[in-house]
Amino acid sequence: MSLLTKKKQLIVERVIVIKIRSFITMIGFIILILLLGGCQQINKNNITNSDNKDEKIIEQAKATAIKHLKAEYELEVEITGEKKLPDYIAQKVIFEGNVVGNKEQHFSITVNYTTNETSNFGMSPELVEMIKTEGYEPFDKEKTTNR
């Protein structure tokens, strides 16, 4: 075999090796893209499930807050805002709202969604006055429940 044919054969072998490496690299990138795309889909499903769970928690806590305000002070209220705290901080939802038909009589209340207990009931001065005119003492637990 001549020197020229050996050089041609080496060049052809190198070209084949380069093409094979390029093909393997391309296949690797395609597999990587498919894996990342699949992981994103799984992550979207987890976020959707988490959102649905949070919505159920908020709705249950909202019902607890409304029921508490109706039982304690005979108030008809509407909830205008809510915020679920992250689980690592507390299992609570904070609500804001007002008495139906009177936006000046606004409040905030926190509900622990694992125990359904209410706490941190904050009231505007207008709501405090209205509660007092109805015969309740909003800052004395015994007088509130024993009207």
C-alpha cells in the first residue's frame, strides 16, 4: 500500500470518528432535553396539586372565620383578602374583610387550619363601636360570650 492511500485511509477513519462523536453528542443532548422537559411537566403537576390543596385549606379556614364571627358577634361579613402562611412558619391563614354593606367596619382574623382555631382578631375603630352598640364587649372574652 502506498503512502498516499494510507493517508487517505487515516483521513477517512478520522472523519468517521468525528461523525460518530457528533452523532453521540447530539443523541446525548436530545436525551437531556427530553429528561428536563419531563421533569418540568412533573413539577407543573406538583404545583397544580399544591395550589388545589391550598385552595381547599383557604376555603375551609374562610368558613371557620365567618362562622366564628357570626357566633361571637352576630356579624355578617365578607372576606376581601387572604394569605396562607408557608407551612414552615405556621399552619395559618390570615383573612381581611369587612361587615357586609359597610367597608369602614373592617377586620383581620387568623385561622389555624389544622385546629380550626381563630386568633389575632383585629378590628377597625368603627367595628369596635358597632360591636359595643350591639351589647358585646369585644376585648373581654367573658362578656362577649355571656352577652
